[in-house]
Amino acid sequence: MPAAAAEPGRDEAPAGSLVGDGGATVSPPSRADGVLSGASAAGAASAEPRTGFQVLERTFAILAVFDEAQPEWPTSDVARKLGLPVPTTHRILSALRKLGYVSQDSQTKRFRLGPAALGLGVRARAVADLRTVALEPLRHLARALDETALLTVLSPSRTASVCLERVESLQPLRLSVEPGRQVPLHAGASQKALLAFMPASEASAIIAGPLERLCRSTLVDGRKLKAEIELTRERGFATSYEETNIGVWGIAVPVLSDSDVVCALGVAAPSARLSNEVVHRALQLAEAAAREVAMALGCSVPQVKSTAGSLMYQRRKRA
């Protein structure tokens, strides 16, 4: 089964934030290059050409005509069905063909959905199924520890992780993670669990860098990151301490297909509640959740060798 991917999440990342008493959220500063505000923003929005929206609407309308009842269409029939000019329809179909979303029979000149469209459908089904399968194990993991439980997958580019689903703790001080944002694969427990069990050639390319520093304990030395990933493969799980947020630790266990990593299930929590006992219990519960998801998907979980508590404190002392 291929690794599931999703649209741009965060495991204990700068996009996540610690929520304090009264629900106040403390988030790191935005790194956006700039924003439009006031009259400038309003003017920019109103100036955006309508033609861009028309092209999007027409493109999706064209893709929607291909179905089981009529999988192949000539350009003129698509134009007639949608009430579009034939030249416009031809231009859009030509662009979709270049991108692989439609293909054209060289003899009949008819179009049908291409491999990119089919792949998009497969990924959408995989992500939807994964979220459905994982939600109850995530809930159990979060309730048992009363900490935030995370389901992460590879981004479409396979260079970052995406938080596909999360169940937050009910503690007054907890990690609040916004699904849908990306985190580099070299920082954080869930990210490293994915990185360690990717195909070796892809993992090596990421380890070679560049490696951005997100927090004071982020691994930005390729040799140290390589050693950490080798350790993760050997013991079957990943840990982190202040690699993406100050005062946050994490632990995660991956789910594997025959040839790739499918997802990671883990926990992210404030260091105020960090202890050997909590880490060992978190590992046991994360492994159980990962095995439940793996069984439902026909996948597997690596053998977990537990020394999580002592390793967590070693990382804490080096920070």
C-alpha cells in the first residue's frame, strides 16, 4: 500500500502552540514575508481578475464530465455539453494532457482521464480511509494519557510531514496542533518516524540537507541526524525534545506497507509533565494504536525496543 499523503500539519511544531489556562494560546511569531492590510488588501482583492476563477471553474467542470457512463469524450462534445467555446475547451484539455490529468487516443482523438487524475483519486481514498481507521485508536491514545495524540503522513512532495488528524488533551496546559500544516522531516518525533522508514534513497537525500533549525534542539548536522535515524530504525520508534517547540516532547511509532511508510501515530506534550514513567507508557500506547491501524490496513509496525525514558532524558540534558 502506498504511503498516504495529504494537503499541507504539524507534530509538536511552530504551527502548533501551547494552550494555557483559560484557553489562551501562545504561538511562535509568524515567519510570513509580508501581509497586505487595510485599503491595500481590499484593493488587491477587488483587482484580482475574474478570468482566473473562470479558468478554474471550467477546468473542474471539464474533468467532471468524465465518468463511468461516458469515460471518453471528443473536444467538441465536451464544449457542447458545458456550453463552452471549442477553442477554450481545446486549450484547457491540452493543458490537462500536458499535466497528465487527461490522455488522448492517437487514433480517435478522444480524451479520457489520465494517470495524474487516477492517482489523485487513489490518494484521496487512501487518506480518507486512513483517517477513518485511525480516529478511534487516536481517541483512545489521547484519553489514556490525557495528552495530544497525532496522526501524521508524508506531504505530497515527500519532504515534510502533515498532521492529518489529532485528538487534543483536556489538560489546561496542552499542545494545540493545527491539522494541515507541514513540518520538515528532520524535526520532531512523528517526522523522524516517517523519515526513518521511507525508502533509503529518499531519506538519504533529506538527511543530506539543507536542514533548517526550528528550535534549539533541532538536528541540523547531517551526521547527527543520520545517527538518529539509524537509531530510530533499530528501535522502531522516534522521540524528540524541543526540536520544534520550546517545552514540548514527543514520541511516535510508524505504520509500514511492504515498500514504504504509511503514517505515524504519536503523542506530543508539554515537558512539565515529562517523566520516565510517562514516556514508557506513551510508547506502549502509541505502539498499540499503531498496531490497531496497521491491522485494519493490512500493514505492519516495526519491532519496538523500549528504552524511551532514558533516551528522552539524555536528549533533555544535551538541550
